[in-house]
Amino acid sequence: MLVAIIGGTRHVGLSIVRLLVEAGHQVAVYNRGRTAAQLPSSVQRFVVDRKVPGQLAPMLRDHRPDAIIDMIGFAVEDVEEVYSALPSLLHYVFCSTTAVYGRIGTTTPDESTPVAPYDSYTFGKVACEEFLTEKHHSSGFPMTILRLAHPYGPRDHLAYTARREALFLDRMRHSRPIIIPGSGQTRIHPIYVEDAGRAFVHVLGRPECMGCIYNLAGEQILTLDEYFASIARVIGVPLVARKFPGKFFEDNAHLWAEWRRQFDFGADWVKYESAFDISALQRSGFRCLTDHATGVALTLEWLDSNHLIPQSSNEDEEDMILSQTMQKNQEFADLAEDDGH
């Protein structure tokens, strides 16, 4: 099968490309050509910017892939163009996001849970899903949607209160305190990058997956306490952490407005829990192969081998935050307990 990947040179996309080649497919990658990536020699690469009207559709018509895996569709016009170019496609696999569920509280949504988009990114993904679902129902368009949760692994950094980064890992190694948002009981549902890639290849061409939407996350749901403790165990050190309420990150963005590292993500950790029912995809025969500890170890190995873990000090932004807020420690402890857990 000739499979086109729209995207394909970052993180999960690179895994998909390699796995497709190993499975014997012909593979072509369509992207803007701005990301350096080592692709297998058999992979064709076409430079195209889907946001420029009139670029992608003619190229797809010229090369006629049998199937498409779309990793970078963010607005309904993106998928409309693919559909208009190749309405007789054998399979269209679309990467969506579990963020479409919005604030889930302590629930664990399955695919029947109503979506609750809350920003331009999630509204765009929902519009794409609705378009593809309607085309499947009205004309039998063979599509599958994977709502991807929190991928991690080589070629990317681990999530922290400063979004995805690596300096906090060196702080752990030197027993310097890291910051955990809220009470530490907020849930996260990570999936190792190779498992995420395997899922896209797994659904490709399967009749039973046509017209389906699947949550895609790992086998383990962790609390933030468990998440950071797991990382500390892999490093081989005790976890040293300080907890701050979600409201602290919302109220104190001015503290780090001029800093190299921004801590606004801490509030999102607390607001937007990540825990999803993955049983539908499991019933199709898919299971993840990599537990969190193994995935973290492989990620650390990659970060170290590429010298991507910066050296920490006692004057990092964490220490600046701690020194400015020490007198409020008890207040923070009380607020953290009130962060919905």
C-alpha cells in the first residue's frame, strides 16, 4: 500500500514512518521541509505547505496515495482539501486529541462522552472530526480518528510545569526541589512514542476500524505524584518536590514574564486532568508494549546521548520562586489541598 503521511518528521510521525516501512508499505511524507529528519532511504519526501491554498490537493492527485495518515490537520479546511482531492481514498487516518474533552474532573471519558472544546486548537480538531464523521455517514468515506493523549519519548522532552523541557531532570539528579502543581493527585495519561506510532499503523486498512473514533493513551494512568516519582526512580534518586496550588500559577505569571522558562503550564496540569478509557482500541486488538518506567529510561538515554539535559544550579527559576514564596508555604499547602482533590 502507498501510504502518505502529512507531517511525519516529528516525534510520533517519525515512528509511524519507520513502522510503515518495516511493515512493507511504500511511504511518502508531505510537509513544509523545514524539519531536519533522517527518513529511511525508500521514503519519498514532498515539500508542500497545506496552509497555502492550491498546494496540497494537486500534489495528492498527482501521486495518488492509497491511504493517508494526517498528523497535522488543525482546521476543517485542512481535511476538506484532502477529501476533495481524494474522495475514493482507501483509508484516511486522522490524528485528533483527547483535549477535545475539555475539563473532565475525576471522570474517565470514553469515545461516547460529549466533547467540550475550549480554545482554537480544540475547536479546530472537533470541526475536523465532525466533517470526517459526516462524510463517513453520508458517503462511506473510510476514515478513522485517533484522539492522542500525552505522547513522550525520544525526539521530545518530558512534560513539567514549564511545559516540555529537561532542566528539571538535572535538578532531580542533584536533589534540588522540583515544582509539582496542585496536590499531586491530578491525573496524567502518557503514552510512549513508539506505542503511539504503532496504534496508527495498527488501525490502517482494518475494516473494523473504519468510521471509528478511538482514545489513544498508554496502559497506565498516573497521578502527578506518581509521574514524578517514577522519573525519580529511573534516575535513581529520592523525589524532592514542592507543591504549589493551581491558582498560584494563574496569579503569578508576572514573576516569570521575563524569565527563560515560563511556569504557566502549572495551572493547566491542575485544570485539565488526563485520564481516558482506552478499551475500544484494545478491543480492536491493540495493546501498548512500553510501561512508563521503561519509556522514561529510554527518553533519558536519548536526552543524555544528545546532550539535551541542561546543567542546573541553586539559582534556577524554581529557587527564585521558592525564595519569593517561602513565607506563604502553609497557605500554599492549604490551597493545594483544595485544588479539586
